[in-house]
Amino acid sequence: MTAKIHPTAIVDPSAELGSDVEIGPFSIVGPKVVLKDRVRIISNATVAGLTEVGSDCVLYPGVHLGHPPQDFKYQGEDTTLVIGDRNVMRENVTMHPGTSVGRGTTRIGDDGYFMVASHVSHDSQVGNRVVFANGAAIGGGTTVDDHAILGGYAGVHQNSRIGRHAFIGAMAMVTADVIPYGSVIGNHAHLAGLNVVGLKRRGMPRDTLRDLRAAYRLLFAEEGTFQERLEDVAKDYADNAPVKEILDFIRVDAKRSLCMPHG
């Protein structure tokens, strides 16, 4: 089936439209844009630049994708924004492409839900099944892994990493890397425990969660050095996959420091 385009919409002839695409009133689709099968633009949205929008995505009014990044080093070079399948972008969501001095591509995974006025900056890499609540924003070069949730008006510093299943509380200002499964709150944000509610909802086995909580308490205890505690956790919980994921995350040579509990 061919695309269904409202008479008031403007679609560049060079845009590539998949089957059953719907483009609503007063929307603009620029040259070189790719809209995969069944993309639905409700109305008044703009897709520009070298942007690819995956199958079954829904764009609500005021969404703007692919306009130049907010980076003074950007000089108009060809960079890309690649969005996966089944993402929902509510009103006034913005996402920018990469830069030549960064990764060159901003990439969004599948099945994300981006609420009103949330923002994905240039060169960021966002995983699958994430949730950005109203007004949540991430700085350039940020990595947000699968199943992470950003609360309303949370802000994440550029080049930070947010681990899988992490929860960022509303209005938190994150300036350091957040471990997988971690829960952070505050301004500036501090680690406040594990995202236990989210892990239970996603069906983490009780024994795995129990050991994960014990490993967390040991890792962030006051006794000994952090390196000693890291080694103890690695030895005592070698068979726990989530614990190993946290340890691997911590051991990466990262650009940002690690978000820690208040001490």
C-alpha cells in the first residue's frame, strides 16, 4: 500500500517512504529522510536531515527529528540520526544527529517511549525499551542502555553512561556514570540503591535479586577500599550475571566518574 499523505503536508520527492506510512496535516519530511513501514506522523511534526525512522514508530505533534545538533563544533557536515522500530515520540520531542567530532551518528534502539518535550542530544546511543519521562534530556555522547528509565525533567551530563535497568529519579541532575540496575536521585544525583521495583516488574528471579542486593551492600560498604570491595564482590558473586554486569561496567575506562551513594 502506498503512503497516505495529508494535502497540507510537505514531503520532499527524494524522501524514502515505506509501505502504509501516514503523514498527517502540516508535517514536513525533508530530502534524504527514510521512513520505514507503517510510520505514523500525527500532525505538525518535522523530520529533517539524514534521518531514518524505523517501522511502526509514532510521531506526535511538535516532534522535531534530525535538525542540526546543538554543538558549536558542528559545521554542517553529513551526520545521521537512526531510530529503531516501534518507538513512540510524544509532543515536542527533539532528537539530533551526530557530529563529525563525535560518533557521527545518534542511534535509538527499539520500543522506546519518549514523553513530552524529552530530548536526545547529538552522538548519543540509546538502547531498547527505554522510557524518557516529560522533559528528560541527555547531553551529547551519552549512552543509555536497555530498559533504563529517566524520570521527569531529569538531566544527564554529556558523555555519561546509564546502565541497563537503571532508574533516574525525577529532576535528578546526573553528572556521573550510573551502574546497571542502580537507582539515583537528587541534584547532583547520588546512588540511592537498586531499581528493585523495576527489576521485580521485569521478573528477575528472587534468588538473583537477593544476591544482587547483597553484592550492592558489600560493594558500597564503608570498610576497606573500593578496589578491595570490588575484588570481594567479584569473588563472592562470580555466578550472578547482573553482578558481573555491574562489575564490568565499573571497570570500563570511562570519561565520567562513577555515581556513588552519599557517604
